[in-house]
Amino acid sequence: MQTFGYVKPTGVDKAIGQSAGNFIAGGTTLVDLMKLSVEQPKTLVDINLLPLDKIEKLPNGGLRIGALVRNSDLAWNADVKKDYAVLSEALLSGASPQLRNMATTGGNLMQRTRCMYFREPSAGMPGGYACNKRTPGSGCAAMDGFNRIHAVLGTSEHCIATHPSDMCVAMAVLEATIHVQGPNGKRTIAFEDFHKLPGDTPNIENALEPGELITFVDLPKPVAGAKSTYLKLRDRASYEFALSSAAIVLRVEGGHIRYVRVALGGVATKPWRSHEAEKALLGKRADLETFRKAAEAAMAEAKPRKDNAFKVELAKRCITHALTLATA
Amino acid sequence: MAIGNLPNAADIIGTGVPRIDGSLKTSGTARYALDHDLPRLVHAVAVQSTIGHGRIRSLDATKAEKMPGVLLVLHHGNMSDAYRLVSEQSAGRTNEARPPFADDKIAYWGQFIAAVVAETLEQANAAADAIAITYDADDPDVEYDLSNFDGPRPSSWLRGDPDKALAEAPVVVDETYSTPVETHNPMEMHGTVADWDGENLTLYESSQGVVNHRNVMAAVLGIPRENVRVISRFIGSGFGGKLFPWPQSTIAAAASIKLQRPVKMSVDRRMMFSNVGHRPHTQQRIRLGANKDGKLTAIRHDFFSQTSINDDFVEHCGEQTPFLYSCPNLVVTTGMVRRNVGAPAPMRGPGAVPGLFALESAMDELAIKLNMDPVELRLMNDSERDEGTNKPFSSRHLKECYTTGAEKIGWKKRTPEVGSMRRDGKVIGWGVAGASWAAARVPCTASVELCQNGRVCVRCATQDIGTGTYTIFAQVAHAETGVPLDRIDVFLGDTGLPEGPTSGGSMVTSAILPAATDASKTAVKRMLQIAATTPGSPFHGAKAEHLELTAGLIRTTSQSPVQGVALEKGEFTPTRETMQGIPFAEILRIADLSGVSATGRTHPSFEDENARKYSLHSYGCHFAEVEWEPEMARLRVSRIFSVFDCGRIINTKAGTNQILGAAVMGVGMALFEQTHYEPQRGQPINGNFADYLVTTCADLPDLNVTFLDYPDLIVNEYGARGIGEIGMAGVAPAITSAVYHATGVRVRSLPIRIEDLLQSKVLSA
């Protein structure tokens, strides 16, 4: 770990003024990566005193979640449990109670990959593993290395690192809006535009400009009559990142699917909204055959590597079974 | 059970006495090795190799040496004088033969290549990062397949003609099974606090064997044994990884001697995966020949065991094979295959656990080929005699283990067809496998002292690695003196105490019982003698044999006058007071003695003519149930019934705990645990608790443990054998057999992965 400065401002404006620094909230990703020398901030800007820790109803029937709302508080919030159950389920399937008590909504949007090569202290450095996320142009050791946990969707020839978040998968189907504030003022970013595909710049992971701070996440009004589910598949029953997960929100009328949102976790380089699956489902009969076709459509473009080919079949089962559960 | 409700005296043996050290642990007051923050303490941090094979071309510590707080940088350029090699014959056993920093060679990723000592841990870490190293790197060999091997493959246990019998057998199973590297992950990691005072070295360690550790370190450092003291009062478990010293102990000791200051050196979780042992990878071909009725005619067990470049370590997978079943033709062959990995070490049930995964999996496959029940097959082939050594068993009730377990799970309701059993919308699979582990009585000395403050002190330089050894000693002292448990103090884990055994091989309980009993009986005898011969004692003039010590009180055993000594009438008349009893502490005060003590010894079974006539082993089996949800490829272990024949159980609570814990580790072995060596550099790439999966509470099946509790009086007077290791044997094959029953997928290469299960044709529940 490198020496770093530390400030703890009390207002959003003051925090944004510290643009040379890295924001720290729960620290569950950042501190871990600092210990591994993956993150080496000059200054930590502790934002825990900012007034961003509330969950409020919006006049349009939606919900505003402060960036500092802890995962556990969000998961157990009565409105979230009632109107956005998929989010509560996704949060509770992640990490451990201790981590969820620390981790924040904004921080989870910024969660970084568990790629074992990326997390090596010397990755991207001379003598270390190649890693384009750490040092653009250095290559990707995971491509032909041990890549069982790596992504099969949204990959590029430069990076196959999986986005690890559960919360974000639920946010994707809820079509959240992210509010940010920076040196140039406030703006909003649609959830689907927030995380970036690796392409040839895997070091750029999201749409934030330098100095911008996530302040709120807004959820739209809940979809009337919709059901939802979050299904997470992994090797063991708890405390593990997804090998494949699926978030579903759908409404069935007269046996046909009239509204549907599908997103996948554990298999893609970003929280993966599957428009392909949605297209295969919308207007169709809500039955196993339709679900299977949707799963095939979702994974049609999958590009497996040596150790992660099983994720294609696993994700198909995950989607199919999640749809079965959501329509049960 | 509250301590107050326990049965008294001798009846305490065989009951569930809670740990006497439990409150120290739950309150955080038990001091572990790294809790010893001595005055003037400094910190050592290791630098690890980032290549898996090659040489150090250059190591530049000039920048690090000038950094704040840095006191010393150790590396191969300045350390060759600090250590000596250790002769296993004369000194003891180490885990890594090559001394740290012996030369510029790199044999595995993560090898310690330098260490920085500084005033603070942060300073040491910063300076360690500042050491500039260049390498001449070669490709590390971490090839998973071990069969491309042309080294020696010695045979053992040959009987009959196994190849001929296999050729003639009407039914043959010929399959290869493999187990991966599994890393020991005790809660407490390795660490040393070394304190050199100019003449004497004290080492605070997390060691499963303080006496061996002292002997090895004395030899390594060239210091007389008398001047080295090793202290391990509490150990956050070891699972075999802490049996013998690792380099961090040597480095800390050498640094302390050089600096004349106490040095603390810890091994972090990441280093646990590269530097301090693992259960080695094995690859085992099993060939079974049988008649059509299921009688075994041949067993061939040919295995490869992976080891490091510098250490000869074999995982003896064939140890149980010669005697588990009756079979006229048998052979075991061994191949030790070197890879660029750290030194292996024994891990809970070494040899037996991977070996029985292979043998018992093959037995299940044979049962399926024969269309025979796997329990029936085992009962039919059970052995009356150890056919490997041609000795009778001291006590073997494996058949009863199977019949008891079958009863408990309701085996007769099992339908053998794949995927044929359902419950609550899930497919159910049942599997069974057997277990065995050697028993012995190893040498031990222990002392027991009756003290003037009314307490009893028990002393032995063995250690409690979390299994309950403190409590077992207290139970014996209570059984022999009647002094309540809360007035018994047990001192372990210190080489200043009488020499005791290493906590390994499930041998401690059977070793300490005779010594502790002997010491207690002698101390009591001496105490009674003092009561009878001390002027002013109310028992003065009695004969010691007419006195007894019960519940901490000395009393006369007779109510009428008895033959005495030294009195005019030659007679001693019991009084109300002597009949009711007088605390032994009162007699010690009258005699002006601080205490009376005695040392007891355990005579080892390998020097006992009678014990040597027998095959000494424990037995058991596990019945496992899995639940398979094919819709989402989810497999969970739902129930395990474990039935064990481990002699008499001295403490049912601690004993049950051992089998439960072993079953939990067995679930991890079956489903989760594997250290992955990165193909390019040979690094254990999943060396953390997010990526190396161990069983979590959420994965725990319903666990049910039964002990048959037949005393084995050949082993010791209590009839107790060890129970630490055996519980892990048989878990994985019981689970893989259950998985086959549920899914039709036979997993021969552990762990069972989702990748394997996706091949299942059982697609709906």
C-alpha cells in the first residue's frame, strides 16, 4: 500500500472540489485494491459525511436512492422490498452481511472486476502479468490463462474481465437513472449508458468524467402488475460472485408476455441488459419453449474461452429458470 | 452441559465435558503466537518470487536499506552463514529441506527470496516493495497430468498375482481418479515471534509440535537445545500444516539473533497458498477384479503423487488399500512427480483421504457394474484379518458401521437407478464410502502436581491444536483425584514442560492418557504417603493404603481401627474428621510442602510386544445425500450420516466435533477446494478466500455422527484411538457416489464442478 492523503469534506461542492482525489464511501472495493497496490490514490476524499444517505419517494412515483445508502439498508427498505423486490434479492445474494453493511449504492456502481490477473499487484507493469485494464496496450494474461470466471458476453480482444456486481444487474432491469455532479455541474446518465464495454479501452469502465461524483440513483415508478426475480448461480451457496445470474421483470397478461426486462450478471463485461432475450419474449406465450428460445437468443453472441465455456449453458439455464420462477 | 452437572470422578471419561479453555477463546483472552508484542519488537516482512522457476539475476536492496526504520535486509547474498541443514535422524523433521535464501535458485512461485526487518510493519512493507529484483526466468512446470513420468515406481504390499487375477476376472473396473492441490486454511495463519536475549532463544509459534520445533531450530541455528524454548499455548488449528517448522521461523530467529531484538514475522493468507504446504495433487489408477458374485479377486492401486522440486514428499494413497478389503491378489505402486510448486505437507488424513477417494469410488463403480448394492458389496468383501501385515485386527467393527449407517439413512428405501429418487421437487442421490486410519500409542511424558493452594497442575509439552487436549488432560486428572475441573490447571504448548507428542496422526489422545493417568496415580500415592507420615497430620500413623483421595479430600477407607505404623498400639483409629476427609491442601500445609508431583510415561505401542501382534486401525463410513436441481444445475449436499469405530470416546463433545469438522472439510474437498496454478508463471492464482472456495455455513448439510464406542484395550487402558483425521476420509467418495446416483455423472477428478454436472441427462425433477 502506498502513502496517501485523506480529507473528509461535509458538502457535495467541497467534495467535488477535491478532484485530484478518489472518493471513498464503504471502501469495500477500494481499500482492498489499495492493499494490493492496484489502486494507488494520492488523496482519498471520504464522502461519508455528505448528505446522500436517504431513500426518498419521488413525486413521479419512483424512488430516489442516495449514493451513500448502504446495501443492507437498501435491501431491507420497505419500499424496495415491496416495489423493487428484484433489487432487494440481488443485494442480499451478494457478499456477506458485514460487507453489505459497509458497501454503498454509489460504490457498488463503481465495483471493479475480480479478474485474478487484474488484481495481481504487478499486473500491467514490467515483469508482471499483462493487463490492458491496468496498463492499456500491455495485453491480457487472462485471455489464454486461467479464465473460468471470465466473461463470455461483451468481451473484446483486449479484455474479458467480468463485471462482478449483483446490484447492478437488478438496476439494469429497473432502468435506473444515475445522477452525478461534477466540476461542470449536474447531469444524469441512463443506467445502460453508465458502464462501458471494454473495446480497446478496457481501462475506461464507466461514463464518469474526472471529478464527477455519483449523488443519487433514481428508480422509475414500479411497473404495474409486474413480477420479478433474481436468480444467482455459483459453486457454493453463499459468499461467492455469480458464475451466472439473471434479473427479470415481466408482466404476463392472458398467458402472453406484455412487458419484460432481462439482465445478466457473472457472464459479461458489464451489467448485461439482454435486448435479444426481451425481443424473443415480448408478445410470446409465457411457456418453457419461449423461455428457452429467449435464453438461446441471449447467449447467441457468446464468445467462450478455454475454461469458461460452461457459462454459456449455465447462463441459458439461469435465464430459463429465472423466467420460470418469475412467471410461477 | 454445565460443568456442575457432569458425572464425578472416573465417570467423567466418556462424557461431553465442555472445553476448559473455551472461555479464554470466546473472550479473546487466549494469547496466540502473534499476540506476543514484546518490548523493542521489530517486524520482518518477506519478499516473494514473482516467477515460478529460474534464478535471481540481481537483487538490489540499496534503496530499501536507506528507507526509514529499516534495520536489516536478508537475502541469499548475506545469509549463507546463518543456518545449517537439519538431519531428520538426529534433530527432527522440517517441511522445506532447502534453508531460506540458500542460493539464487527459484523453485516455485512465491518462494521467499528476501526479508526486510524494520521498526514498524508499515516500514518493513514499504521497504520490501522497494527491493529491485531481476530474474532469469524459465518456464515453470505445473502440468496437471502426472502420468507422463519415467521415474521410479516402487511396488509395495504385493500379494498373489494381481495382473494375472485381473486378466482372469469376469468383472473389472479400471479407472483413474485425481485429487487437486488443496491448501490448508486454518483460521490462524503461520507466524513467529523470535526473542533472542544473547544466550537463549524463545520462539512464540503456532506449532503442532513444540518439541520437534525446538529440536529442529536448535540444529538449524547451532544453539544447544537447552537454550531454545518454543511456546504454542493456543493454536488456531493447523490441519497438519503446522506439524514441522517452515522458513518464517528460521528467518525470524536469525534476524532476532543478528539484531539482538525480538522479531515478529507473519505469513499472510496469500502466502498460505504458496509457502507453507498443501495436500499434494494425486492421480490414481485403480483396477479392481471381481467374480460375478462380487467377491474381490484383485486390486491394483497405481498412483502418482506430486511434490516440489526440492522435497521428497509422498502422499501415501495406498496406505489403506492392503487391509480394507479381503482380496488375495494386490499391489500398490508409487510415483513421486516433481513440479514447480511449494513443498507439500501432511493435511488432515494424509494418504487415506485421497487414497480412499479413489478406492471407494472404484468400489461404487464395481457395485454398479455388478448390479449390486454398494453396502452389500462392502460387507461381502470385509476382511477378518489385516491381509497386508497378516495380523489380527485389535478391534474392527466396520461392518457394524455400515449396517448402523444404512439403518439411520433408511438405505433399504434406496432405488439404485440414476435419478430415480425425488423429494420436494428435487432429485435425491445417496452414496456411501468407508474410512480407516492408523492407531498407535506414541511416547509421552506428563507431570501432575497436587498444589498447596488446593489446585492440581498438569504439565506436558504437547499442545492443544483446537481439538480439546487441554480438556482431556483435565478429565484424567479429575478422574484420578476427584478434584473439580475448575481447580485443575493444564499447562501445554511449552518446551519447558515434560516432553509430549506432536499433535499429528490422530495420536495425541491415545498417547497422553497412559502418561497422565500414571502421573496422577503416582502423585496421589505420594500425597497419601505424606498424609500418613507427617507428624501433626490427622492421618499420621495410618498406612497409606488405608487412605484415599476422593473429591480432593483425603480420607480413611475404613471406619474401624486398622493396622497402623509408628504408634504405640500399632493401630490407627479413624476419627469422624479423617472419615469425612481433609483437603489434601491442608495436609500439604501441615507438611510445609508447596506441592507433591509425579511424572508419568507412556510406553509406545511400537515397543509393546503385545500391541505389535495386532493391526491397529480405526474405521468408519459416511452415508451422504445430495439434492440435484437440474433446471439450474444446482447441487447441494443435504445430509451426511457418519458412523465411526474409533475405540472408546473420551470426550463425546470434542469427539463429535472432530467428525463434524472433518465432514465439513470433506464437503469442501468434494465440491469446492482446488488451488489453481496459473499456467504461465505457476502462481497459485486463487490464493484468497474469495477465489479459493471453502465450505460456508450455508453449504452445511444436516450432519449426524454416531460412535460405536468399542474400547480398544490393545492401544491403551481406556481403549481410546484417535479421531482427528479419519472423519475426512470417505466423505468425498460418498458424495461423488451420491452425485452419480442423482445425476448419472461420475466425477473422478475432484472437485465436482458445475461443468461436470451440466453433462447430466437427468434434466428435470
